Amino acid sequence: MTENQIPAPSAELDFDAWLAGGERAAHYVNLYSRLDLIASIEELQKQLVAIDEVTEGDEAMGGNEDPNEDLHEQVNALYAEVDASKREFRVEALTDEESDEIQKQVRTDLSDQIDAAATEGQTEARKTAKRLGITAPGDINNLVRVGANETATALVNREAALRKIAQATKVRQGGDWLPLTVGQVRALYKKLGQAQIDMLADAAMKAANEVPEVTIPKS
């Protein structure tokens, strides 16, 4: 074999069979529908009474009653309710090509809304120029262009983020993993807030960009 010749693929490596069993990187995320109960837990914990330490052997002298027993029970019950509201999600990596396609589709689907957002940005920019006493036409025009671009871009990015999460995410239902619709992701965003939706977005970004270390355990 000459130096420039490429060796023939080994018959032992069936590339298509190997790839057929492959899956993209994924991460699991737990979301909770009743995180509002954490505020109630914190209020109960503020009511806990400080208890002096009892020296070992003197427990009987100090009595066995715990003044915080009822509060602990209430706190534990609320934590159980929070845990019962948990749902598990599986977030897979998206390719750059898929992400770009979603961004393009948003611009097509929401063309009218994007135009309206840009117009709103222009209007707000003109108001800002007036408040700041900016009178030079060139400065005003620059401010208007920036305002239009910022509001339009914010709308596109927000909608694209929801669609990317929907495409990357499945929710556990018994023994199955069911895909999420964009409407369901939007409902999650409105009901549970930015922080929990960000957990799904972060998981998708991590799956797409971080290569996990694989350590083979020693036998």
C-alpha cells in the first residue's frame, strides 16, 4: 500500500448499523407547577421557635415536647405537595440548521406582528428623542432605526425560543415521552414563569454545545 492510499473500511464496522442505534445528547429537567407554595413554606419557617440544646442524658428533665412539631408537619406537607406537582421533561439537542430554520419560519409566520413591533419601536424611539431633547434629524432617525430593530428582534427571538423548546422537548407520561406543542410551551411560560422555561432552554443549549465526558468504570 502506498503512503497516499486510504485503507478500505473494515468489514467489522457496519457504520449504518452503528449510527442507526444512535441518539442525540439529551438532559432531563424537572419542572414544578406549585412552586408558589415555597412562599408559604418560608412564612411557616419564620414562625419556628428556637429550642435550647439539651445536654445528653438530661432529655427527660427538659421534656420531650417539640413546640415546632405542628409547624414541621405543615412544612413537610407543603413540600410533599410541591414534589407531587413535578413533571419530568427530556430535552434533546437541536442542530444549528434546525435552529436557523425555526428562526426563518418565525419571520415568515409572524411577518405582520414583526412589522407592528417595529412600528411600536419607532414610536417609542421618537418619544424618547423628545424626552431627551434630541432635535437633530440624523440623531432622531438613528434612534428610530435602533428602536424598530430592537423591538422586532426581541419578538422574533422570544417566539423562536419557544418553538425551539417545543421541538427539543418531550414530557414523560407514564412510560412514554410525548412531544410538546408550541402552545403548551407558551402555556408553561405564562403559567410557570421565565425561570422554569429558562431551565428547558439551558438544557437544550447544554445538550447542543457540551460534549459530556464518558468515563468507563474499571472492572
